[in-house]
Amino acid sequence: MSNWAPGGALASNVEITAATVLRGDVIQVGGRACRVRDLFQLPQGAKQLLFDSGELLTINGRTRLVAVRMMRRR
């Protein structure tokens, strides 16, 4: 599902893994929307996600999450 967001961006729900997560993805954790500020590569395909709130989430190579991704309109 895709929706238009303010500013001409397109917001879409995407399934993400440690291999596909990007800065700016918004992931719902514990009922809160958390925007990924930075990513750190860990051994064996895992990644540590740093959110705007300062919290960290570590996901392994098999973790699957749903995120909202903003894409610019061309």
C-alpha cells in the first residue's frame, strides 16, 4: 500500500531485513514509531539500528520487520 505524504513524497510499507534496512525507515517497536538514524554492521549479517530517540535495536540476518519508507517523487 502506498500513500502520498506532504511534500510530494510517497510513503509505502515495505518488509525489511538486516540486508535491506535503510536510514530514514520508520519501524514500529512496542507501539511507537521509531525512525532509523544510523546503522552499524555486526558480524554474521546482523545490524544494530540507532533510532532518533537514541535507542538501539539489534536485528540478525533472519529478522523480518515492516517499515514505512519515504520515497521522493520523480
